[in-house]
Amino acid sequence: MTSTDTLKDQLTSVIEGEVRFDAGTRALYATDASNYRLVPVGVVIPRHEEDVARAVALARENRIPILPRGGGTALAGQTTNTALVLDFSKYMNSVRRVDPDQRVAVVEPGVVQAQLNAAAAKYGLFFAPDPATKDRCTLGGMIGNNSCGAHSAAYGKTVDNLLSLDVLLYDGTRLGLGGGGEGGFPVVMGDGGRAGELYTKMRELVERHGELVRTRYPKIPRRVSGYNLDQLLPENGFNLARAVVGSEGTLAVVLSATVRLVPIPRKIALVVMGFDDVFSAADQTPWLLEHRPQALEGFDHHLPDFAREKGLPGVQYLPRGRAFLIAELGAETDDNLRAAAAAVRRDAERVTACIGITVLDEPSAQRAVWGIRESGLGAGALIPGQPRTWPGAEDCAVPPARLGDFLRRLVPLLARYELAAATYYGHFGEGCVHCRINFDFF
């Protein structure tokens, strides 16, 4: 009997959820939305927190790593590994509580973002980070990835909307993590023991490397790579919960999370602007951000072309242009919304590069235009007759004011090596552009 067989038998005897070690399941879980393929040791689908604790304990006993998994929407292989996979999406997917007075929600890691927002919408609230995969990505995955979305220009990343975490460490220690300043951790966790040891080590880490983190971490709004060590700085409240965000399950397994909810804007308008090229569109980011849009998205002509080819609605609402910006504005009253949209239009008309402007206030038209923007992943995935593009190296993030210059250097750099992106689109207000590149892997 192999060690894998032993682990399977041990898990089957104590797990109330599902234990799957068959070849078909392992093949399914060897992939995500990336180009990585790593076959897991096996899969546990926990029914509750006790199942998670039992699975982690047995994995530790057998010296096998753990990989928490949500919707499998990761684009860089984050949910594939030769590990014991914990799939939270089937059973541990409830919204435990929505508190409209405190504007918070308590959720299990397998809850889908859209499911949370459906529950919060009953109270006029929503969880703001909204990736394009919001109808299938889970909150646990969003916490692991530090996911953002189109509205991060106004509401920030997942890390900015997280209040506390209940986590399980690989050694079996269960912790409740939050902020509350440098003294908050021992108050929440109690003195001594494993919690006290961790607190001491984190303090030592900050004392040794705090100044390096403070001065050398990239000062860009879309920094989501690496560990969030800056959240441990005193000026950021020594926030251990937020330090876990973005760690992709390498630090802890999330059992539940308390997240911040914000009011749904009563009135929304889209100001859609057209330009001759994506460089000129990206150049407009600084002055548009002064209008404090809820979202500022950009895309080139390939997305409307894709929409036309697929018969998707929305193209008729776009102004003239070969590249486009969408500025979403929110307000509490119609008068305030009209004033905000008029101010953006007025400034856009002064920009020579802007060759067309449309203001959309009908929800159906807005949804159609957003549909074009959200088609980017499909539009850039596989184009008949064109070299195949690949996930895994497709997100670029720079200071928003430098996005135009960055694209002007990126496009010829790719061309020098006979490479190209299928399309350029993304969160221009955050200095983030998505571009799947036709690397020759064959």
C-alpha cells in the first residue's frame, strides 16, 4: 500500500464530505484557467470546518502539502499543485450573516461573489471587488488572489474590503485574525502559546525589515503580487488578516471571512469616449480620475469586433473610435448625476484625442456596453486563424499616469520578438492592462 493509499483510507474514515482520489477527479483538478497542469495527490470536498481540520491534520501527518481551492478561475496556476486539494465550493459556500447596520457580511470561503451580492442587495449593499469572473469565483479565492475588478478605482481591492479572518494553519492552530493596531493581535488571540509566538515573530519581522517594505514596495494601486507585508506596518494597523490576503493559501486555510459592504449607488451613468488608438485612450487616465469615477475601463477595437462577430449587443452604443474608455459615475440624485456626467463630457470635448462621446443612463444600454468590456477574456483566448495566445503572463500594472507611455513601449517590444497581444483592455484607472500574448510554446 502506498502512502497515497494510506492517506485516502485515513481521510475516508473521518471526512463527512467527499474524498476523491480517482484518476478522473485528479485530472479535473490538475487544471484551472491557466496553462499550468499539476496533478493533485487527491481531493477533499469538506462539508464543514471539522472536515477541514481533519484533512489538514492527516496531510500534515503524511507530510503532504495542502492547496485550498475555490472556483478554479485562477489565470496563473494558483489553484494547481501536487498537493491535497480542499475544494470549498460545493458545501462550504454559505453567506452566514449580513448585518445591514454595520455593513458587514460573514461568509464561508466557497461562496461565489455574485451569491454574496445577491444576499447583500436585499439591504441595498454590495461587496465591491468585482472580477469579470464574479459569477463563478469564490470569496476564498478572491482573498487568496487579492482580487480586484472594474470598481477598484473607487472601492479598492479585496484586501481593502476585508475586516477579519478565521483561519487554520498547517500545524493545526486555529486563529481569528484582524486589525486593531499593534496590540490587537494578543488581545484577540490571547496571551502565550502558538498565537503569542506568531505575534512575536511578526513583530520581529517588522522591526527588521519594516523600513525596506515601507520604502521599496511598489507604489501602484494594482500591486497584488507577493505577500502583503506592508499591512504589518504600524501605520497600517499591524493587520494580520490583510497580510494573509494575496498569499494564495500558502500561509493559512481560510475558514470564514468578515467583509465590508458598501451602499449600492442609486444612480449610475456611463460616459463612453472614443479615440484613434489605445495609447491616446490610456493618456486620459489622470484627468478622468480627478472626476472620481466608480470605474475607469479601457479597451481597443478588438473587443467591439469580437462582439459584432458573436452577435453580442452593445456595439451600437459606442461612439466613433478605435479604442474606448468607459467612465462609470455614481450619484444619489439625478441632478447630481447629470452634473457629474456633464463635467466629464465638458473636459473630454477639450481633449483633441477624443473623437467621440456618448453618455448612457439606461441600465440596459449600460449592461450591454459592460458586456463588451467583460468579453475581453474570451476575445483574447483563441482567435481562429491567428497564433494561439496564452494565460499566465497577461497582467501589467504601472502607475495610471504612465499607462499610455508603457503601452507605447510594450507594443514595439513585443513586435521586436515577433509577438503580439490579441487585444489590450483592462482597468485603466488603476494602471492595469490585460494582454494575452502569442508565445510560441510548440
